[in-house]
Amino acid sequence: MRIEELDFDINKLIDEFVFEEKELLEVDASEQAISSRLASKFELLSTDWNVDCEYNRSIYSVKTLKYALSKNGDVEERNVVPDIIIHKRKTILNLLAVEIKKVSNGKSI
């Protein structure tokens, strides 16, 4: 199954989340608290996929990505831990990875 095959409207899902979790957002809760509640919304979409927060595995190894980090453009491999991932555990199948960043985070985008 591909993400296009899931029958949902991401904008509607986010709007529902904001409405349902208004208090969580108003108190400026942690990104982890927000992502865990958002993950619970994603779990309702499909029973065929696992939805995990802060999941750092790729089969049995630490999940890594190669991307440019240095100023001179050298590509480096780094460990990655998506805030939310929709995937199949112990496989290489990933459907969607979500990174949560709050405006109040203060770190660069």
C-alpha cells in the first residue's frame, strides 16, 4: 500500500487534531506530547501499518539517512528518529515519517 492509497484528508485530520487537542496546544506542551496524540489519530487510518513515536530502528539496526550536513556539502550519515513514523516494523517498508516542530521551539527550521 502506498500513502496515496490511504483514504484520508490530511488537512481534515490536522483540523480535527487541533480541535480535539486544543488544551494541549494552548499550554505549549512538549513536541513529544503533541506527537504522541497525533500518532493516535494516524492509528485510526489503517490496521495494516504500525504507528510509532520516536522509533529509531530499521529492521534490527539503528535507522540512518545520508544527507548533506557540512558547509562544504559533504554527505554524512546520521542516526534519525522521526517523531512519528507509519511503517511495518522489522521491514524496510515506511509509509510516512512526520517531524513535529513548534513555533516556540526557537531552533532553526
